[in-house]
Amino acid sequence: MSLLFKEKRDLAALEIIAARDSYRTHSGMPVTDETAERHSAVWACRAAIAEALQQLPVEEVQTKAGKTVRTAPPELFYDPAPGWTWEQWIWAQAWAMSGQGKCYAYIATNDRAGFPTSLVPVDPCDVVWTWMRRDKRWKITVCGVEELRWPLGRLWHCPLYVSTDCPEGMSPIRNHAESIGVGLAAQKFGAQFFGDGGHPTMLIAPESDPGDIGAKALKAKILAALSGNREPIVVPQSTKLIPWQVAPNESQFLETMRYSGEDVARVFGVPPSKIALSVSGSDITYQNVADMNAAWRVSGLSRYVVPFESALSRLVPAASARTIRFNFNAFLRSDLSKRFEAYKTAAEIGDIAGTPLLMVNEMRNDEGLAPLPGGDAFTRKTTPAAVQSRQLELALEGGANAS
């Protein structure tokens, strides 16, 4: 058996596997979880979501005596599994959930209270849900072995979009395979357009037929003259050199790719500007990155953050009083001048009201600076007369702005 024949057989087997696990599209491009990643917009959107979650610090929020206290999370959220840092773990899980609509992990070890101390990621492709009509329940198998979900079993599950007939989580890639397939088809057409050799860069049009030998000789002379330089060339007066022009209908694949990118960004809830994509006919602008991130948090990122917070909170004891939250302070941070302006305004308001909004050390902590002695104590700087004068100034400024 030749090596070439063996290679053909292996490629054919791979094509059969791809066809079996793919989602059919009218574009003719098979879309799978793997091939969808070849769409640049799909990759960029999933990476933007995973990066955002990776950058958000995790904290535990406890309710004690009616007060909310923020503390460091359990050790599980620093070393979630052997060989996994938290940053790697949350990236992998966010990548899986954004594309396949769910993520899983094995609760490998428990402490004495019976709560997790280790979470080993599980590939969603290995998990199968089956509705058992007789028992009226969902049977979950991982690589053919039935598993129960936490807290009844060791399988931790975090779904993205759920419905009554799809509690495991609906896949954005599966449900939008047509849009992704169009983009993949446009990418393939563009690559073949420039790489298959079927579209010459120039036409050589002699006045009379030079014959096969003469045509090859003329072509060789022109190629030799043009290769590696931009010097003028000399051809017979009867020979015309015509640059190859791309037909308008053939150049439409560029517009198709752009529209497909917009469509994919809409599916994943990612602002097009986050993946360096300009939207046609849109004049939306953001003054800074913080404004864009604030808009993204409300309009798209929350759909991924909230399910994670809910699923992770079930891993800590007394989940009703202890919850896991992502801290958006750094993510929504404004520029330096605006932060300092906010600190100044907070100090002035505290001085007028006699009650601080922010302590000095709280401001320094937000800037990553070490605390100062006495920075946790509030001292009113102004006298009551000065306070009244400042109140009058603010009132006059407000009246002038209103007019």
C-alpha cells in the first residue's frame, strides 16, 4: 500500500467524521465547533468574551447582620484544578460556554463539609443529555458513563441559554450555523480567488496568433522583464498588455465577509469595535474605553457573567448568604483625569455634608497605592461659614447651567 493511498484514506475518514458532527448549511460549508473557529469574527468574539472574564477579579460577597461584606474568595478560585490557574480555567470555560452554550467540570475532591476544593474541566463534546420518557428525567452521560449534577453528583454544569427542551444550554454556533457558514464560504472563495491561479494578473493580447511556441516565448520575455523590478518593458506595437480587472460580482465576497462579521458579533453580543470591525451606516462613538466597556457590560457581557456567578455560587457553603461575584471596577475604570476629578468631587461633597463618600486610603487603594497613616479617618476641612458659601456657589452654578 503506498503512502499516497493511505493519506487519501485518512483524509476521507476525516471528512466522514466532519460531516457526521457538522451542522448542515445552505452555503455548502460544514460548520462544526472546530471549523467555526476558522471564521475570524467567531474567534475574535469568543476571545474577547474569554479575555473579559479572565480580567475580572473574583470576590465573595457575604451578608452579615444585614450588611454586605466583600472578602477574598475560597482557595478553589485561585487553584481550581491540578495544573490549572484560575486565569486558564475561566478562559477555557468561557470559551466553551460562548461557543457551545455550556461548560462542565468534575468536582474531583471535597473538603470535610462536602464542598468542592477542585474542579477539573470537562469537554462539552463528551457530554450527552437524553430525555428518559419513562422516568421523566434527563440522563446525563460523560463518555458513556452516567453522571449526576452537583449537588447530587460530581458534575458541575453552567449553561448559557436554556429552554424547556434544552436544559443543557443551546449552542450559539449550532443555532447560527447558516451565518457562520456564509462567512466561511466567503473566506474560502477569497483564498481561492488569490491562490488558485485561475485569475491572471494581466492579459497579453498580440494582434495575430503567435502559435504555442511564440506565445510561450512572449510570455517568458514579459515575465523575465517584470520579475523583481519595476523597470519599463518593450513589447511589439501590435501587442497589448491589459491589466486584469476584478468583476464587481466577484469582489462582493469582501462585502459578504464584512456583513458576516457584523452578524457574528450580534450573535455573540460583542460590540463590533471590540473585534476591530466597523459597522456600515453606524455613527456610534465612544469617548473612551470605559464608556464602551460599560455599554458592553449591559448589552452583551452580562449574559455570560450572570450564569457563571450563579453556578459558581452554588459551590460555596450557605449560598444564600455567600455568593461569588466578578468585580467590574477595573474593567470599567475611566482615564486618570476623570478619576482624579471624581475623587476631588467626592472630597468636596464630603466636606460640605460632613460625611465622607470616600476615604483617602480608599482612593489610594483604587489606584493601587499603599495606605497612609490616618488615611482611614475623616477630618472636615471647611468651617460652617465656608460650607454655606460653597453651597451657595454650587446652587448658583446649578442655576446657571439650567438656564
